[in-house]
Amino acid sequence: MTKYTAEEQPKIRLKRFNVINIKFNIEEAEWGNRDVFNSSEYSVSFKLLDREKDFFDIVFDITLKGENRAFLLETSFLASFESKGVEVNDKYLESPLIKHNAPAIVFPFIRAFLSTIMLNAGYNPIILPSFNFHSQKEIK
């Protein structure tokens, strides 16, 4: 087991979070319904997009669907991280710090964005449950 002092411990910092794609569709029959997302059908996926010696990017794709597909929200987010204390390489990208902690750092921003966009569009906010990134099998 590798041990680090507080000064030596590898660190990551979220440098940037951007929405890079959004598709929002509500069927006409549901326009007056404030609670259009009345199911728990959603998917979360993420993958490593790019990397350099001291940074890496992760792209998240989130899809939310209402009953009978009367509501659809598809979004993509780009999260850019800075790494300090260790060079970003294949071994480092397989570490729990990257595979589990980096997505967990970004997910609250995604949840807040989705809730806010629904509220600002005149619908009830979506409150996604917490997501256990540790149970994800792999980051591609």
C-alpha cells in the first residue's frame, strides 16, 4: 500500500464544468403538467475523454424519460480536472481517486443543473438520488 503525507498526497481539482449538449422535449399533451418527470427512469454514463500530464476530462451523459416518453431530457456535461502530486497516466486513471471520486465530485453540479433547468422551464424540479460511482464497473 502506498502511503503519502498530506503534502505528497495526489490531489484533483475540478477546474471547469460545462454543459455541452442538451435536448429537452415535452409532448404537447403534457405541456400543462408540472410533474412531467413522474418516473425514476434515468441513466448515467461517463467516460474519460482526454488527458495530459496534469489534467483530464470526463464526459457525462444523462438521460431522463417520463412515462410513455412524453418527457425526454438528454444532457452531456464536460468536467475538466487538474491533477497535482502525480502525473496523469494509465495507472493513475485506473485509481479509485479518478474512477470513483472524480465523478462523485461532479455529480452534485449535474443534479443541481437538472433541477434548476426544470424549475426555470416551469415544471417541478427533478431531484435525482445520489449515485454510487464505486459500484460502476469501469470508466471508458
